[in-house]
Amino acid sequence: MIMIDWGAFPRVELGTFPTPLRELKNAGAALGGGRRLFVKRDDLTGIVLGGNKVRKLEFLLADAVAKGCDTIITAGGAQSNHAAITAACCNRLGLKSILVLLKRGETGQKGNLLLNRIQGADVRFVDSDSMGDIYPAMDAVAGEVSAAGGKPYIVPVGGSTPLGALGYVLGMEELFAQAKAQKLRFDHIVCCAGSGGTFAGVVLGTALYSPATRVTGISISKDLSGQASIYKLIRETADLIRADVGLKEDDVVLKQYCGKGYAVPSAEGNDAIGKMAAWEGLFLDPVYTGKTFAGLLDLNDKRYFPEKSSILFMHTGGAATLFAIAME
Ligand SMILES: *Cc1c(COP(=O)(O)O)cnc(C)c1O
């Protein structure tokens, strides 16, 4: 196995790790055919209401601190989990943060916007519904910070850079160590793909630590990331840690379950949220994990997972938006 020199990458401790790994017996039984379903509870990473962005930010914010930056600028949709978690992590580390959010989908003081208000986050809305407009807006804010004598650090949407994806390579090291201790093996991992950094890290980390396990990404947007951009991110992340595991573009398996659009709830996603809550007392969200679980259920109906296979569902968080985005 390729050994990674984790000491070469500065990292700040922000999360509570390892997150739990456990079996979902009722949901697994519903899949039929003797299949077993497990969940990795990255909704319980221990800051804000939890979620996948914490693993990425441990590397990204350490990099910002190492470079002497004092103000973190990041961006996302109005209800961005990533933005709210970034602001909270910055508060913990004594860094300033500025959140540049798309105005489309603004919900007043609900969900993550409520959390942002409570934690005193500096939110700047961009009056647009296109992620394309968010980068010039972040650059303008960075210029403003520099002019005032600060040192800005831009974290792209979702923190999906090679350093961010590294968080999920380390997350897979954690997962497969847990699996080994519990004498489990997974034939398949199902993981959400939004901006793509989580999925990229999961694909690369799985190739490193459990090459026989297959990974399927469930896409919940039509334009945030695709097979080519995720493959590029995997290559860049592999270069960073000097781990050439020989992945090819076709190893990036993405299935589209976005429905009408990013952050627009789908009937299938909502149905999957209800099923998971009823079966397991486990709550998913309408933007990411509900649609991801809907994808898992649909693929299972189409016999995508062989009988008796054991499947791991990555729970990436998102609970706050359940209280903001209408699900009817
Ligand atoms: C951001 C997010 C994702 C997607 O992760 P990416 O790394 O952006 O692909 C999945 N689930 C939740 C809850 C998120 O907040």
C-alpha cells in the first residue's frame, strides 16, 4: 500500500473524529436480496450541525494560517452548508470570514442563514442565480480586504481543491481502519457529488485503502461538477500526495439524480428522506443526501448492486436546510 506522509500537510483540528460507522439494518432489509447497508456519519463531524466540509477545512484553513492570511472568503448558494461551517471554523480559529452567497433561494432567517446570523457571520449577497457570478464577487471582496490592510484567502465553492479533497482521502483512511476493526468490508460506496471534492477524495482514498471497493457518485447538480472536472481534481490530489493509483476517467462513475436543479427538492429525494427517517430515525437533507439516498434506492431497484453485497452510504450532513427549504 502507498503510505502517505500526512505530516507534510498542515492541518488544524476542528472536527470530532472518527465519526461513527454503523449498520442500517432496516434500510438494508428494505434493499432486499441479502444486501447490507452501512452509514458513515459525517453528519456528526462536531461543528455547526456537522457535515463533510469540516474535513476539507482542516487542511484549507491550516494552509490559510500557514500563509499568514487573516480573512477567509468563501461562497455558495443562499443556504450553503459549506459557508456556515466555514464561518464557524473561522470563529474557532480567530480568523475573520466573509461569505459571498447567491441571493436566489434566500429564505430570510431560516436554516443556515439563521445560523449565520447567530454566529455573527459577515454575509454579502450577490444578486444572481449563477455560480459563474460568484468568483468575480469573491475577487472584489478580496480586493476590499487587501485595501483595508488585511490578508485574504479565497476558499472556492465547496472547498473542492486538491487540499480540500485531501480531507476525504484521510477520511477514507479513517473509514477503512474502522471497517477493519469491525471486520467489515464494503463492495460499494455511494457518495454525493456537488462541487466534487468529497467524491474525488472518496474515490482516491478508496483506491488507496480498499481497491476492491467500487464507488458511485450521485450528482445533485447539472453544472457544479462532472466526470472530467472530478477526474482532474483526483489527478491533482494524487499528485499532491504522490500517490499514483492508476485511476482512469472511466473510474469516475457519476449518476445524475439532480431532478429539476441544484437545491430544488425532488419528489424522489423527499420520499427517500421520509423512508430513512421512518426506517432508521436518521435525517437526510433536501439538497444533497436525500437525493443521494434516492439515487441509491433507484439503482438498487435497477439491480445495480449484486445480491448479498454490502453498501456504504456516506452521510455528508445538511440538516440545517431541512428547516429552510420547502419539501412539499
Ligand atoms: C457540500 C455538501 C455535499 C457535496 O460535497 P462536495 O464536496 O461539494 O461535492 C454533500 N452533502 C452536503 C450536506 C454538503 O453540504
